[in-house]
Amino acid sequence: MRVSFDLDDVLFVSPDRFETEPPPHAPFDLIFKERLRKGTVDLIHTLQNDGFEVWVYTSAFRSERYIRRLFRCYGVRFD
């Protein structure tokens, strides 16, 4: 089974409005400006451990490479 998340305003959120995961360690905090909603990393790991395929999508112009690298900073890998 597959679970999909929109990045914009669902997983990527403003720290002014929502609790977020800690930013990536330097120097990656300067490269990746988006902040993940708190609990995102645990949720994705739990879903993957339970056998779900996790997909993300966005209508913004971010490359797949950029998204993969940002999530790797948090220990998340997508298929």
C-alpha cells in the first residue's frame, strides 16, 4: 500500500505556525530552508517499517534531488 503526502503546508511548515523538527546540522541548515512538521520523521519511519510505500509530492519547483537530500538529513530515505 502507498501513502502520499503533499510537502507544501503539510510536511513543510512555518515554524511560526507549527512545531517543527530541529533544523538539519550545519551547513545543511543554510542549504535547506524548509522545516519539517514535528513528528514527520517518526511517522515516515513507522509507515515504512509497517510495509507502506511513502511518497511525497509538491506543486512547487523543487527537484527530486533536492527533496531526497533534504530528507536524508533527517535519516529518511524514499524508494
